[in-house]
Amino acid sequence: MANITEILGTDSVSSSRPIINSNFELLNDELASVTALLNPTTSALSGASKVTTAELLVLLSGTSLFSVNSLGAAFNTPVTISNVAKLNGTLVKSGVLGTIDIPTTQVTPTSITAITYFVDANFTLPEAVDGQEVTVINTVGSSISILGSLGADNIALTDKNSTVTLRCFNNKWYVISSHNTNIV
């Protein structure tokens, strides 16, 4: 931080000129240090080795893409992790359509937007992103079929509360786990 020399009210203007020039030079050097990290034209911050803040918010056209604060982190845009991801806490897969009492009416979705679907009729899986996972839970006492591009010939949830979890690879859905399900 610039160490500015104070000019007293009793100093003459001519004797203060070197001090004023020195103060302006110190301020200019400090400003150059700041603009080397934060470009005032582009508003881009670069080259900072550490940033300390209570909250970080990334916006694009007024829409929050990413935020971090004491409550957690929120990604409102797709995220790609290209290295090992270590989770030292609880993993919660949220996003549910329907309930055991009121199943979803989306039995032929155009995309998988939830991790769990409660269904009471045949359910057709659309194409998905490689690695995408979904769990389907039967809410009725009769058999319902899972349809779509499957790694198995036939998947039937045979009774109420029967489940199947599937994962998509190369636009095919493969069974990862199941309960009370007929898989052929």
C-alpha cells in the first residue's frame, strides 16, 4: 500500500511540489498494480493467486450461473469435472417427479430432468447424456414396462414399490440395480 506523505497547511506550495509529485507517483504505482490484476476495460480479474471473500457470484446477462456462500455452492449451468471428484460428505440426488401417492404424468418425457420418477403406467426412456442415471418406481399393484432403447430385451416393474435404476451409455439404458423387477 502506498505510503503517502502528508502536506501540512503551513507548508508553501512550492516546497510541497516534490511531496505532491511523489504522492502522485506512489498512487500511480499502486493503481498500476491493481490494474495489472483487474482490467478496468474488460472487468477481467486475472493473475490473482488468492481471492478472499464471503460470497462469490458469477452472472451472465443477469442470470446466476454459479454462486458460493456460507449456505453452499449452486451451479445453474452444466458442470464438467475432468479429474477425480472426492466427496467426503453425503451425496444427495434430488429431483423427483411424482410421489408414491401421486405419480408423475410424464411417462414419455423428451428428456430426463429428474433422478427419480414415480410412475403408474408404462414409462418410456428418451435418449440421454452418457452416464446419466434415473430410478423409476412403480406406484401401482400391477406390472408396468420400461420402454425405450434398453440394454435388456424387457424390463417390467412387477408390483407396487418395485424399482429399477438405469444408466445411459451410447444412447442405451443399462440396469444398474433393481428390486422386484423382471429383467429379460
